[in-house]
Amino acid sequence: YSSTTAASCTTASTTNLKVGVGGTSMANIITGYCTLDAVTVTSASTTMGTCTLASGTIDNTYRAFVQATSSLSVATIITAASSTAAGTIQVRFHALQTATDIAVNTVSLNFWAVK
């Protein structure tokens, strides 16, 4: 497959990055994992939990994206995430069928944070 569409690239600065013509400037991208504090996710309801970052530092100026690892119960889903305080991500969980107890430091989540 070939195309006649030309691409142009510029060197990213140390202050921000913009990809594409209509892209949004990003000042910082951080990836890593966090571990959950103890939380009880009640059956058929949503519960908030706090995930403490193992590496990197983010605060409420970042947009946080999280991904479950195999350590999270199959019947529990992540419905939202946000960074509200330095070094933590608030995560909202929903238990599909039965209640789930998450003991401290037994569940890790991968995260990406963009500023």
C-alpha cells in the first residue's frame, strides 16, 4: 500500500508535545502502576477506592487512565478514575454479581496520566 500523502515531523520540545494538526498539547505523560487501599465493593453497586502510585507523581491537573490487571476480581469492573490528590488515583468500582472485598496492597492497576 502506498500513498502520496506527505508527513512532516518536528522535534518535541521539553515543555509540550502536540501530535497532528488538530492535536492537543501535552506537557507531561506518566505511566506506571498503583496499588489499592482496602475497599469493599458491595454487590450491584458502585464504590470508590484509592490507588496509591508506586512510581511517578500526579495530581488533580492530570487526566488519569487506569487498566485492570489479573489481580482484580473478574466480577468487578472499573467505571471511572481521576486524580484528586498528589500521588493517588481515585477509582470507582462496580461489582456485577457478588460483593468483593479488596485487601490492602492485593490489587494493582496500570495507569497513564496526561497533563
